[in-house]
Amino acid sequence: MPRMLDVSDEVRAEIGDEEADRLLGGDNAPGTYDCTSCRTPGDSERERTSTVLFVGEETAVLAFAHASCIPSQVVPVSEEQLQGAVRSITGGDAGQQGGQGGEQTVDGLPLQAELGVTSGLLLINGEVQPALVVEPLVPIARPGTTGPVDVFLELLNEQGFAPVTAIDQLPDPISGWSVLLVMGKLHAVLQPNANGGQPVAWWQAHQPMQVAEEWRSAVNKTGRVLVYAAPVGTIGQQPREDLLREAMDRAAASGRLVGAAMPLAGT
């Protein structure tokens, strides 16, 4: 039976006309699926469904999502990220958990440093906004040097992050950056490739990071994530969102907070 599939031009270019036509005809498309964005069931025979192609260096994975959640598109990822996406899509990492309170230690690229990332919700201008707060575990030196000056905020300013003086204002979008969320789990923050081509991971989770249902719902509503960053020791591990907001307010008031709004990379 023909499926109500959306196959974008870029997805068709990657998989070829023959495979795209087979999908549209129902030969290789699932009837029911778990949406790769909101994680709720979908039915390609009854509702418009987007094809989302995750492309790594050597392999690619085709996933499906409600068209109302995300459009059909190609999502470039590293091979390691792709394997994590496969585990999320197939349920292979169902027993794994992120860090406590939505926090997880990750590798920051290209800074080559350990970063802590916390997910939370912020109330800005009367609307709930999904946010990530990034804080290094050690002072950050400029690549190619050993410090000792912490230049974390300076490096991010050079990348397009803007100083945040008050949390009650939305940070501006940043060109080329995005947040990779697959099956409701956080995989990476992507940045433009300095050499051109596919985006690269600026931050990548050691394992997919579980986020709260309320956070996922806010992301699906806004289609973007507010990403904030502060130097080591500025925010700390906060057990509640009100305490996180207070720590961010203090960081902003002291000129130690930068931020940017980023779209979702595919899901």
C-alpha cells in the first residue's frame, strides 16, 4: 500500500530515485514506527511521515518521524554518533542512563576538554524555553597552548556566541550550529566544519543523554534549543531548575555567560 511519506530532494539525492520510489510505494517503508523526534507511535499509512536520513562517514541510517514534528532531511553525523543513533532507534541502549539530574560529562571538540552539560527549562517572556548549560570541568586554554589563561568565553565569542547580560532575553541564533536529538536523547552539539562539508561535533555525549519529557515537549514546540556557556566553577551542579536559573542570573550579571539559539539537527 502506498505510504504518506515525504521524501525531500536531498534525501532522494542520497538514496536514489529507485529506492525513494520503493519507499513511496510502500515496499521498504514501515507501516508503523516510533517517531525519531517525539518518540510516540506513527503510522505512515494514515498520517504524513518524514524520512530522515542520518549520514556518517561510511554508513547511513534511514529513520521516520511525524511530518508535524520535523521535515524530511539529511542529517550529517560522525560515524560514532551514527552508531549511537542506531542504538537509540533500535532500543539497544534502553538500559543506559545519562548523568544525574540531566548532567553528563562529555568530550568537547575542538577544545579537547571535558565539559559538563545540563539540560533545563527557562521561563523567558512568559514562555518555557528548552536550554542547555555548558561548563568546562577545567580551565580552557587556547588550542595549541597550555594556558594558563582561561579563554573559554573568548573562544566562544569568536565562534559567534554573544554575551548574555540578562536571562529574560532570548539569545540570538548562531549560524551553522545545531543540536542533535535522536529518539528523545541528546547526542551532540554540532558546529560548522572549518574545512567545509559536514558539520562536526563541538560537544558529543559519551552515550546518548536522557532528557526530561517536559524538555522534549518544549523542544518540539519551539524547534530550537538555547545553549548557554560559562567558565569552570561559575554555574556548578544545581539540583533544581530554580537554583540553576539563579546561578545563571549571577553569571550573567558578572559578565561570565554567553549564549546562542540553535535549531535541531534533524530531530
